[in-house]
Amino acid sequence: MKSEKISKTEAQWRAGLSPEQFRVLREKGTERPFTGEYDQVFEPGTYHCAGCGAEIFQADAKYDSGCGWPAFSAPASEDALDEETDTAHGMVRTEVLCAACGGHLGHVFPDGPQPTGLRYCINSAAIKLEEE
């Protein structure tokens, strides 16, 4: 059972996030490819939502997809993420959101490694690594 969503005003979000984190998480922005802090980081640990601290991905699900953004094959848990259809920019994609706060994380594509076959393409500004 999902817990109640985290709700803040725009001013509260702005106060707690960097301008880039706010742009990505709250305004559905996207980092330029190959510029994010975690694109080439493969340390063990847990990735949390930069907006609310919810556990999003385990580092052992991260792999180098070559896409220019951190890529994961599976979320940390079944209820960590929400998905919505994104029709912006003349494409139909599946947007990935933090289930706890609704923050925009990135998109998921069906071209990842087995066993899931999924590639969660995530903005570095939307996540924080807690190293083990």
C-alpha cells in the first residue's frame, strides 16, 4: 500500500532544491546528455530522490547504457516509481516519477538488459547516491 504523497508549495520546493534540481524534478526538465554527476558513477549504494529522499534505485541495477544519462534496469521496489505517458516534443514516451513526491526523474524505455528488458534513463539532478 502506497503511503500518502509528499506535498509542498512551489516556494517550499524552490527553497529545498538547487535551481537545476527544481527545473528537472518540478518542471520536468532534462539535463544535457553526458553532463550529469552520476552518468559514469558505479559505486555501490542506494539512489534516493533528490526532492524527498525516497529510495528509488539500488546501485547494482545501474549500468552503462551509453545514452548519456544514468541508466538502471529496475527500481529499488515495486512501489518506488509512478509512470505517466509523456507526449511532449512530438514523441510518446513513458515518464518516470518518484511515487512519494511526484518529482520527474526521467523516462523508461524497453531496450534495457535482461531480465527486465528496461532502461530507466534518469537525470542526475533528480537523484542522490548514498554510498555503502
